[in-house]
Amino acid sequence: MPAGDVIELRGLRVLSRHGCLPEEKERDQPFEVDLDIHLDLSGAGQSDDLGDTLDYGGIAVAAAAIVAGPPAHLLERVAERIAGAVLADARVTAVTVAVRKLRPPVPVDLATAGVRITRHRPA
């Protein structure tokens, strides 16, 4: 069960070329990422020291690099890559990652298409 404390990152926007269709592989498209990172924040609340929490700037840079990195066919794969990077910090007990395509290539007026996954640190 995740800790009750959560670091929230919202609306990280990155251009990349993820998708299965040829047009998705040929031109940059906007993606948006949200993260909920579960960990105990009580130490940081007491100490007021960045070393006692996660540097959300560093997490945002890492997530952006993953989205901008090697293309994947599926948003599920991009989300898994981000979750793995966040869970690499042993203090994180769980992470929820949402990845959205802001201009999905569909023949209807659809604002976004995306996935949301939650991964827990193995016991």
C-alpha cells in the first residue's frame, strides 16, 4: 500500500514521435505527463532539507528525457519507462504515471488520448 504522502507533478509537456502510424513516426507530436510519486515526506517536513525528499526538478528532467528519447509504439511503454526511472529511487513506494497524446490522430474531435499506470515497489 502506498504511503499517504505524494509528490505531484502535473502537465509536463514534451515533443516526441511515439505511435504506430507512419505519420506519428515522421513528425513531432505533443505529449503530456502527470506523476504521483508516493513516499514518506515526514522527514523533509521536519528538516526542510532537499536531501530528505525527491528533487522534483530532477524527476521532471528524467521523465522529459524518456518521453523525448527512443520512440515507442505504445504510450503504455513510455509510461513503464518513466515508472521504472522513478522507482529506481529506493524511497519511492509507488508511482502513478499518466501519459497523454495532446493531438491524437483520430478522425473525430478528441482532446487527448492516454494511459495511466500505477506501479509499486516489490515487497
